[in-house]
Amino acid sequence: MTDIPETAATVARRAPRRRKAAAAAASNRNEERLEEQISRLQDEIKAIGGTLAKLTDEKLRDARSTAQTQYRSAVRSGQNVVDELSEQVNNYESQLAEAIRERPLTAVAGAMGVGFLIALLTRR
């Protein structure tokens, strides 16, 4: 009696169990694949983040270097302008001192005239 062929009812009862087992196995395989894909995506995101950090650092260094170069250039230009103005002031001062020595009365009269004009302008 052990060789009794399975009846249709027995086969029908076992079929859903087999389908459930096959579906569960497929679901497990899908979950494993999904976990592997998520793991790979996380690794790729980490790599992208590292690359972005390196690029940001490089751009920051480039910007800092450019800013320092421009700052130094501006300081040099400013110092050149200050030196030129200082030289011009010294030249005007020496010319004025020489003119006062040569014509003291004219210088005093000119100074009085400028003072008078300034007094008139400040009254209004």
C-alpha cells in the first residue's frame, strides 16, 4: 500500500504548500538581491561623497590662493599709490617752502587772501 498513487485531492493539498515554499524562496532571493544592491548603492554614495569632498577642498584651495594673490597685488598697488602721493606732497611742500623764501610778502598776502575767502564761505 505504500505504492498507492497519490490522489488528486492529495496533490491539490500539497500544491499550495509548494507554491508558498517556492514564493518564500523567491522572496528571500529577491530580498538578498535588494540588500546587495542597497549595499552597493551605499558604497557608491560614499565614494561620490568622498570625491565631492576632494573637489570642494581643491576648489577652496584654488579660491584661497587666488584671493591671496589678488590681496597681495592690491596691497602692492596701494603701497605704490601711497608712495607716489607722498612723493608729490613732498615735492609740493618743497616748492611751497622755496616760493615762500623767495617772495615772503607775496606768500603772506596770498595766505591772508585764502583765509579771507574761507571766512566768507564759512559764514553762509
